[in-house]
Amino acid sequence: TPFYAQSEGSALRSFSDEVNRAANDNILYKHPQDFELFYLGKFDSDNGSFEVFPLARLVITAVSCLTVGGAGDDPRQVKIPMGVN
């Protein structure tokens, strides 16, 4: 389901948080291989307009958001690809 975020970085954090939220009813957590985050366009909250880009741009896959909680690792740390704000 499309959602709105203040910035691409904010959308990435929300997506990553949901991918890593362990819950029986969380399909992103249970099946991360099936999900990707795309940047679809821009929303202007001042006038309610939405600019849809001609081509959606892949931001990150859910599998890439999975955290690793090994010894010495911060389980909240997500490796974000270069160039993502």
C-alpha cells in the first residue's frame, strides 16, 4: 500500500522498522523476500497535489533492511545504500 513520508530517509526508516517488527500479523516481517520500497512521486501537502513520476525508482528491498543481531552488532542498525537521503 502506498504511503506518504516527509522525506525519502523517513520512508526508508519506516519501511525498515516495519520489516524488522516481529509480529505474527506482520507480513513484511514474515515474508521480506516479497517486498520492495519504491519512490513513486511527490506529494504537496500545501495544495494536496501528487506528482507521479514516469518511472518508479527502487529505494531498497525488504531483505536488504533485515537487521543482524550478532555479538557486538547493534540490532537496530540498518545498512542503507549510498545515495539515499
